[in-house]
Amino acid sequence: MKKTITHPIIWLLTIIIFTATACKKLEENPSSVIVSSQFFKTQSDAISSVNAVYSSLNSDPNGDFPLYGRQLNLLVENASDNQIFSPSNTNPDVRALGVSTYIPSNSRIQKVWQQLYFGINKANIAIDNVPNVSADTVLKNRLVREAKFIRGLLYFNLVRLYGDVPLVLHEPKSVNIEDLLVKRSATATVYQQIIADLTDATSLPKNYSTADLGRATSGAAHSLLAKVYVTQKLWPKALSELNTIINGGYGYALFPNYKDVFQKATKNGIEHIFSVQFESNLGAKNVVQNLSQSFTSFNTGTFPIDVPANKSVYELFSPADTRRETTFYDSVYNAATGKYVVFKNAYTPYFNKFVDYTLSPLNTQAQSGVNYPVIRYADILLLYAEVVNNISGPNAEAYNAINKVRARAKIADLTPGLSADAFRDSVFLERRKEFIQEGHRWFDLVRQGGNIYVDALKKIPEKSAVSSKNILFPIPQTERELNTLLTQNPGYN
Amino acid sequence: MEKSIHRKKIAARLMVFLAIAMFTKNASAQHESTPIINSTLIGSVKDSITKQPIGNVVLAIKGTTHAVTSAPDGSFSFRTGQKFPYTLIISFIGYQTKEIVVDGSPITILLAEKASSLNDVVVMGYGSQKKSDVTGSVGSVSKNLLAQPAASFDNMLQGGVSGIGVTQNSGQPGGTATVRIRGGNSISFGNAPLYVIDGFIVYNNNDNANVGSIGTSSNALSTINPSDIESVEVLKDASATAIYGSRGANGVIIITTKKGKKGVNNVNYNAYYGTQTVARKLSLLNGAQWASLINDVNTSDGVSKTYNDAQIAAFGSGSDWQGSALSNAPIFNQELSVSGGDEKSRYLISGNYFNQDGVISNSGYKRYSARINYEKDISEKFKVTANFFGSRSIEHKLPGSAYNSINFSNAYASLILTSPIATIKNADGSYNINNPLNATPTNPLQDIVATINQNTLNRILGNTAAEYKILKDLTLKVTAGVDILNTNQQYYAPSFTASPAGGSTGYATKGYAALGSGNALSWLNENTLTYNHTFGDKHFLNALVGYSTQYENGKSFTTSAQQFPNDLTTFDNLSYAGIANLPNSAARSSSLNSVLARINYSYLHRYNITLSERADGSSKLGKENKWGFFSSIGVSWNVNDEEFFKPLQNIVNSLKIRLSAGQTGNSEIPPYSSLSLLSPTNYYLGGKLVTGISPIQIANPDLKWETTTQYNAGLDLGFLNNRISIAFDAYYKKTTDLLLNVPLPLYTGYASALKNIGSVSNRGIEFSVNSENIKTPAFNWKSTLIFSANRNKVLSLGENVKSFFPVAPTGQVSPVIVQVGLPVGTFWGYDTNGLLKTADLTNGTPLLGGVPQQAGDTKYVDSNQDGIITTADKHSLGSAQPKFTGSLNNTFNYKGIDLSVFFQGSYGNKVFNLLQQSLERPTLTQNASATLLDRWTPQHQDATVARATNSPVPQVTDRLIEDASYLKLKNVSLGYTFKTEWANKIKLKNLRFYVSVQNLFTVTKYTGLDPEVNFYDNDNTKQGIDFGTYPSTRTFLAGLSITL
């Protein structure tokens, strides 16, 4: 009796049968990560997909420098006459940008390209999928327009930096490279798309509640559109957009103090039209704002991450100009010792705008809660002065616009009675002084055309290698290896 | 009922018999003729040549199941109901089995060593096989190497078996090693071998042991007590590994733990104690030398000098930061094991305590472990076994560090880089935090001492098996086991340290605490049916079929907080913190279903063939390609058994030829790799954190196995009565359908996609020579020489892709390339040709583009001769893969004295000395290498190092890709075993004392701390990079071993 029950073969067979049925299924149903088939169902999914589009502006998937916050600045500030490389730049590719010797395999040029397209892909996904989510139509329309605003902004950067670029408007579905080959689209075609996206985005709300501050607005879309038209020298169209912003009841104005443009406490204020959002003191989820690494240490032997091209940049400013002390520093109060530390070496003064003085201790400057302004009202006023000057010459309206900016900086009005050319040069000089470290200078030099960019850089001895090919950056080498349909910009082959 | 009464009666009688037997033990002389005990036999067993006693020899009476085992001194005593004379069968591994007729008088039995070890049994996957019948390439690690003290058994594999390459990644106690069998097959995933411990397939994934860890990674294999290991077999070719199918491609390491033996009850105690010292230090500048370097930098910047001559003289030698955290550190190990067995069961119980302090303050490794191995023959047909193992190890790691935004794996590098003009301690003994060159008021030595970075690993590995003989030749085996690894990580960077804290420092975060926990579980069920039959006496067949299921899951979380009001509660109470950081958690699971079959057939043990097949279904692969099939064939021929060979047998007494071919696979990719995944990102709206969700991976439903096709030809030779035996193998492996993160055009919004593209080949030769050079009763000298050479080459990376650069640390240029035609992970940089002379600036010598070069700067070689130095001039500068590796182990025995001397070496491997790059790159703040003493100055133009400038661009040059060939005297040990009589006097069966030195010296041209180094741990493409790791040590120790 017992014997039959305990016969070992019975046990073994039981175990086998039991385990055979326990044999694991091979399908995967992850619990810790979302699969695409589970997504784009709810209103919350739609919002999250657009939040991700914004995050492409202030982060990098591999933890590299963010697009706004440093990477873009490596091209438009470092490759301009505002900056040269710092001794602390150990990467030869960064140094090459500072001295105009970059080649198509430059990793930083590739990185900017990558970050722009990563954001575009996220925007494409949102634009294609948000309409299918079951949610409030008004909200869905807003979200799609926000994504279009960012897509317009990123393509606008692409087309200005690289010229003709692949115009990708939908997400890839295949991993096969043959399905992913596209040609460069003509600059004009890319601009058409940018204008279409931004025009659609002008239907965005003028304002948001506090919780949504930082999202793209109608005013931001008009402003960016104005800038697109200015870049294309379509003056009447630009003027129309600028008029809308200035007179359309948006309520933008200059901060009374220039310093407030770059304060954590005054972020998303009256002058800020669209800013990339940064935050500090949130612990490990601080975004890295490497432009704030202009202050790295009280140790005066340590160089900041970026330095001015030379003293001439600092010397653009008259001592009375309040922008000078906001833009540069050469001494900092050290709370730990109660003393001022004075930085005096071949590379001083250092850049100051994005240093987050709310952080204590101060020397933790890979982070900063200072927003990065993409478009602010001072930009609109100076564009307005430029556009009016181009259409009607330096009339009172043009003077009025530039003088508002100068008055806020506590400097005297621009000399009256300038010629149109002299007025235009004054506007560009004003732009340079107003926007140091804000990612405008390279664009401003190049969009003037002719030899202006090359001539400006030639004034800096270290940048003597500059030539006319540098008015576009090269198409990244690896892109052309993977897709032989892509041609190279002139002079880089 | 009747039956059981009958049984009870028999049992009662037996008890009486036994009682009488006990009682009569001391009076046997008077009761010789008692009818119950017919015979008592005493004697001893010795080696026929050396006359050394042999323990653990099994002596059995022919025709019965009665057997005893000899004691370590060779003695045995046998009491049995058998009448004299009877036949005794004496058997022992490595010796010829002997049958003798005994008549009752005490005897000394002399055992002769086997003429050939071909009758040995070799442990294979899913069973064992007579060595003569083996068709594959299998190597065993010698007992001598297994007896060496080591924290983790992967350290002991180095130089142990031909074809296996082991590199200690760093000197961190409890740290990891990189293990490769016959080179790396994969570029992106899984090159480590498969570990099988007592039949349980272990997923050795160090990720399970590292939950959001800071610093070097922890080694999951270190949880296993190396002294529990009886044998380690390394399966290398497809004939041996194909039975492991999709996990066999990287070779298989089969570990068998010690078991109890029938009839012997032993209590063993082993202990050693030792001291470790740092093997090597770097030559750095002293205070005065450093100050004068700064002045040179100032000169090149065109600013005034920082220090005047008096100041420079006053600095003198300055502070020795490098040495400040170093001290001699103890290492201690002890273990106790009890083992034995009776007619029906065998057991072993062991416990171990291992404690290794680090030579750097506040680092070390401790392990407690216990094992129970049990085997029971429930009946002649039915056997059950259980192997249970548990351990707890606690690792105190150095915190990683960021020095001037360069991330080092440990804080030792930041000591090296601290300027010698900064004082270490104040006059009152407190740490000096007022270093004028420091970014924060901190002290790098204090950082090491005060930062807590500990990782506790708890592991339980239990495996049970039941075997039932359905028929005489047919055995059913069912095994079920579970492996649980629990990891707890605790970190605290106090507010007064510059230790890393979530991307910032302890100082900046005002105290940073992090906790992490991970649980990994894997269970395995295997069911096999083995048919083992001899047809006639010529055809030997062993056939195996089976199926198995293995499931693995892992869950982990990390959490951290910062801004503590004080540093009292550390990580033990995060609620004191001012800021809670966003926590992380993760979970994954995967399963593998398999069906397997193997046939071993031998004709006369002369002609052998092995056929094996395994089908694996993995959850991790694309839905179109879940299942893979892996088969192999192996044949071998014992030529020496042939009639025609007889004339040769005086010289060559054994000769075996082996040939095999087959396929194995690799799918060591993370779960969910074939799916379209979305990941979270963050943004801020209204100053608040919001979550964004976006795709990070395009689905690839076609994702399938990497397949390695391997061909092996082998030759086993024995000379001079097998006193010299040689095993030689040549192989070729080609891995296709590589699981590769293939670059996509970036305009797609993705950098890469995981696809099966490209192929890699490995080809090589390897041999081992075992020689008994001298064999006399008093003196014995044995040598083992092991040699391996492997050539690794990337054959293809897919269409339009000739090469790619593995991701480099942020802001750096990748020093390695993966390129078709070159080994995986080849160093890529410039050749240099000394320094530029003034004349070079005007005579058209090619100069570095973009950076204005001056006399005294490095002169780069224009390898493409286009007149300018650009990145196009970079080319291959060699790789970390050696041209060959080898080891030589000599053991000497003279009476009770034993001496072993073990050399191990590597030739042709390169190391990128990234730490040296940093040390040769002057800045105004960090210390520099003593090589800068020979820097170019206008007064000293005949220099080896470029002139001092402020932070020159660090380039990857031939100067920094150093020859890291080395020869190490890994171990010398000298022991003395007391004569049995002496040991017996103090009531011991055995007593041995020994002293040993590990890592006594290293011969190498490499200028860094140790030519064995992997900053990037097991990363296939970034091997051999030295970015400052934990220094390796030299260990002196003494130990004893006692058997009761």
C-alpha cells in the first residue's frame, strides 16, 4: 500500500508533469517599461508625449550636454567672434569649433544635428498620434500646435546651420536602413514647412495657467515666424508679425533691470516670450545647464567651461552699461570665507548670465535654475528696428525700438540721424551686446550675408582659419556614410 | 503487516550482532573464531614508486557492497563477515585498479599510477564521460591552482587552462575579472562564459550585484566560497558546449563542489593569515618640481610666474598624497568542513569566513558562507542529492570620484592628482581642507575615509536532484534548483567631502545618502533520461534526452536624498533630508525553454563519436525568431590502441586525435530588446517637474540569436609512460548575425537599432604540457606549461559600415574603434615622432590642424601624407588583446616538503594609459607625472615630453598606448606536511603548514600601476583602458590545514 504511493518513479513523473505545465511562455509582457502598443490611449498619454518634445530642448538621451544649455552654443557662440575655446575644453572637436578648423567628422556638429532631429522625431510622433487619442479636442489641437512650434523651431535651427536637410515628418517604423534613406530637401522647401508649422502654432493660447508656464504660446509662434521672415529677408511679412506681437495685446515688455532676464526668481516674466526651462535644487532631477559652468570654482586656477574670444568682447561695453556686469564677472563673493575672490588671468572676465546665485554653496555649477531665453522681447524690439530700417529707413519708430533696449541698459540713446547702413550696423552691435551667450551671434553674422561673418572672425587671431565655407556647418560624416544620397556642403569634401 | 513484522525481527537481530561486534572490538584476539566476524584486515596503501601514503582509496570486497576508504596516512582496517581468503578490489582516481587476494595478514598495498589517464572520468555538461571517449576540447584547472588563496574563483582560472583569458579589472577586494574563452565572439553583448555549478546553470550577471552603484562594480561570482570547489572543467569547443545551445558560444565553466566520501568522516580546518602591500606606486612630481611646472605654464600663458625661487625651495618634497591612504592590510581566511558518509549517504558541511582589508583606507571585502551537500541512496535504484549554499558578502568600496570633471572609477585617482603643495593634515592632526587649488574646502584623503560606500550581497543557491534507474541502463534524472541574489547598496557622502553625490558632490548637496536594493531570482528545472548500455563488449552507447526550463527575474530600486542638517544618521534615516531625489525602480524577467539530446558512441573505446543537439526558445528574442537550433558533431580516435601503433609505443604511448564542428549561440541581450519601448524624460513647467514619454527603441520582430560556428582539431599525446602528456588544439570560430547596435541615420530620431548584423572571427592554437620531470620515492618535480594564442577580427559590420567609435565619456574623443579587419576594440590614435624643433615650423613639417603649434610641442606623424595633421591621420595602435598568454607551474615534493612556483604572463597586449595622459597634461591645479621633469624648455630642447602649456588638448597617441606585456610570479608557496606518525601523536590525521607569496613581482614595460587593468570592466569594446583603478597588491601569507 504505502509502497505504491512512495514509489520513486511516481514522484519523478509527478514532478515532470508539474514542471512541463509550468514551462514558461516566451512572449514578453514587460511590467517596468511601456511598449508602444500600450501608449497613445488617454489624454494623459497625449500630454506626456508633448512634454517629451519639450524635454528634447534641455536634455540629452546619453547624458551629454543639452541642446539649449550648451550644445547649440558650441556652434553659434564658440564659432562666432564672441567666444574661443577655454583651456578646460579637453575635446579637440570643441576646440576646432573655436578656431574654425572643424571638419565633417566633428562630433559636436554631429551631436547638434542629432539632438535637433531627436526633438523633431518626438514632435512628429506627437503630431501624428495625439489627434487619435480620445480626449478633449481643444486640448488635442493645442498639444499638436505646441509640437509643431517645437518642430518649427528645430527645423529653423537645422536649416540655418546646415542648409538643405532631410525633411522628416513622420516617425520611422523599420530598422532597415533601405527604408530610411531620404535626400536633402531644398532650403526653400524646409522653410515652407517651418512657416506652415509656425503659422498653425499662432493659434496657440496667449497665456497659460501657472502649472503650464513654459509652454509655447501664440506670441512665441508669431515671434519665431517674424524671425524666420527676417532671416529670409521677407521684410513686410516680418513687420506684420512683429506688429502683431508689439500691438496685439500680448502684454510683453522689457524688465526694468537687465539682470532680471537671467534670474531664477523672475523666470517666465514679462520679457520672456519662449524660454527653455531649467530648474535647480530639485535634487538628482536637476537638469544640467552647462552654460552656468562659467563659474566652476573659487579656485582661480580652474578655468570655466567657456571663455570670451578676447578682451575686445568685454570692451564692447561702456562702463555705464548695466549689461556688462550681468554678462561678465571677475570677482565673486565666497560665503564660506567671507571674502571676494578675484579672478585675474589671460581668460578673464568670465561669462556670468547663467550662473545660478541661488545655489548654496555656489560652486556646484553644473546645474542652474536660470532659464535659457530662446526669444525675448528685447529681440523683438531689435528685429523691429532692423525691419523698419530695411523698409522705411531709420525713422522714429526704428530709433524708438532700439532706444528702449538701450535705455533699459542705462546707456544713452543711439546717435540720431544715422544712415540706414549705419543704423543697421548699430542694431547688430546692439544685438551682440544684448545677447552674448544666448545663441544669436553666429546666426546674426551669417544672415547678413556677404563676407560679414568671415570678416568678423578674422579680427580674432586664433580664428584666422575661417573661410566662406563656414557660413554653413558640414553635414555630419557618419550621416553621409550611412546614406549616400546625402550631399556635402560646399568646401567640406 | 506480516512483512513488516518480519523486517523488525531482522532489524532486532542486526542490533544484537552489532552490539556484540562493538563489544568484541577490543578483544578480537580472543574471539577470532566468533561466527559473526570472520575476518579483520589491517594495512596501508602507498604509491608504488614514491612510497607516499595515499588517502581516500576505496577498498571493496569483490562480490559484495562492503567497502572502506583509507585514511590520509594510507591506513585502513576492514572488519567483515567474509572468510579469508577473499579478493579485495582497490581503486583510486589516477591509479590502476588492483585486485588482490588477502589471507588476513597485515598488508601494504602498492598502487601504480595509471599508464594513461584515459580511464579518468571527465565531467561534462549533463553527465560525465570516460576521458578516452571524449571528442571535444575540455580542460581542467589543476588542484594546485584551486588550492591558492583567492577571494573569488574566477581569479584562480588565470593561467589554469589553455584557451582561457582572465584579466583582473582592478585591485579592489571583491572586484571583477574579465574572463574570455578563446576570445570574444560578440561585440555588444555577452562574452563571458556560462557557469554551471553542480548542474545548476548560473546567470552570471554582475548587473544583479550593482544597483545604482558608485565606483567599481561588484563581482557576483565572489559570493561563492572558492575552497568549496572540488574541480573546475572548462568546455571550449562546440562538441563540448553545444549541449548548452544558445548559452554555449562563450564556453562553459563547470564547477563541482566537494562531496563527502563513503566510510571516511573527516573534520578539516584550514586557515591562513597574510598581509598585503601595494605592488607599485606612480612617480609623481614633488612640491618644488610641481611649482616649477606651474611657472613654466605661466610663462607659456604670457603671465607672470606664480612662485619665486625661495617659495619653490620651501615646498621641497611636498605632500605624498598618493601614499597617504595606503597601508599594509591584513587578509584572513578560515574554514571548517565536516564530511563523510556511510553505506547509503554522503554529506559535506562547510563554513567559511573570509576577510580582506583593502590597502586603501576604508575599503575591503568580507564573506561568510555555508554549504551543505548531501547525497542519499534511498535504494539501489533511487538516489537523491541536494546542494545548498548560502553566503553573505560585504564589500566596502572606494567612492568613485570626479576630478576636474574627469570621472574616475575610484577616489585613489583623485589622491594621485592632488597637488603636492597642499598639506594633508594640519598641525593638530585634523584634515587640511584649505587647499588653495581645491574647488571646495574638502580633502581627498578625508573623502576616502569618511565616505561610506558599501554593498552587501546575499546569495542562496540550492539545487536538488533525484535519479531513478527505471531499467538497469536507463536513468531518469529530475533536477530543480533556485538561485537568489539579493543586493543592498548603501552610500553616504558627508557634507564635508567632495565625494560624488548624484552628479554633484557631498559638499554641494550638503550630505547625500543613497540606498539601493536588488533581488534577482533564477529557477531551473531539468529533466533528462540517460540510456547507458554496452552491446556485446565492443559497442558503448550513452544517449541522453531531456528538456529544461529556466526562468529569471530581477527587481531593483534606488532612492536617494540630500541636504542633511548633519552627518549623523547617514543612509539610515533619509527623512532627515531636505530634498528627496526622484527614486528609480526596474523589473525584468525572461525565460528559456529547451529540448536537448546527445549520443555518445564508442567502438572499443577506440573510435568515438558525439552528436548533440539543443533547441532553445528565448523570450528575449523577436517574435519571429524565438527558437534556435544548435548541433554539433565530434569524433576522436585513440590511435595508440591500433595494432600498427604498437611498435611506436615505447616512445609515444598514447595518441589521440579529436575533430569537432558545431554551432552554439548567444542571446545575452537585456529582456525586451525586440520591442518598441518608450521611456520617461522630464521637463519643467511652472517650475514643477513633469514627465514626458517618448520612444527610445524601434521594434525588431526579427531579432534572433548570434550564432558561433566552431571547428576544432585536437591532439592528445603521451610520452615516456605518460610522464609527459600534451594536449594541443587548433580552432576557428566565426560568429555571425551579431547582435549589434547598428547605427541609424540620426535624422530618424534614433542613434541605433539592435539588429543581427556583422560577423567576428576568432582563430587560435593552444596547448598544455604536463610533465613529471623527476619521480623518485623521495623527490618529485612536476611542471605544467600552458600556452594560448588567439586572433580576433571583425569580419563585417553590415552594409556601408566599415567602423564605428564606441561611446566615449562625455566630452572625450573615443580612444577605440571597432573596424572591419581589426580586433574588436582597437586603439585609434596618432603616431608621434618626438617634439617639434624650431626648424620644423618653417620647413613644411606637417602640423596639427587648428591648433597653433610651436617648438617643443608634440610632433605628429602625417600618416596619410596630405601635409596636415587631422583625425584622418589616426590609425590602429594595437589592442588590449594579447598575441599570446601562457603560464608555467612547477611543483616540487621532497619528503614532507612541497613547493610550488607559478608564473603567468601575457604578450602583445596594449593598454591605453589614460591616467598618464591626464598626468602629463599640465593644468594649474593638479599634480603631474614625473615624466614631465624631462619636458621641453628653451634651455632643455632634447626632451621627451612636450613643453608645459595650460591644458593642452589630450590626444590619443602611440606614446600612451603602452606595451602591457607582462610576466608575473603569481604565486610561490612552500609547505610542510607532518609525518603521519607525528600527526597521530597529537591525535590528528593530517597537519600541514605553509607560507605563500602572491604577485611577488611583475616584469613589464608598462608604466602604470598594473598591466592587468580594465577601467570599463567587462565592456567588450573598451578593454585595456587604465583610467586609474584600485592598485594591485603583493600578499604574504601563512596558513595551516588540519584534518581530525
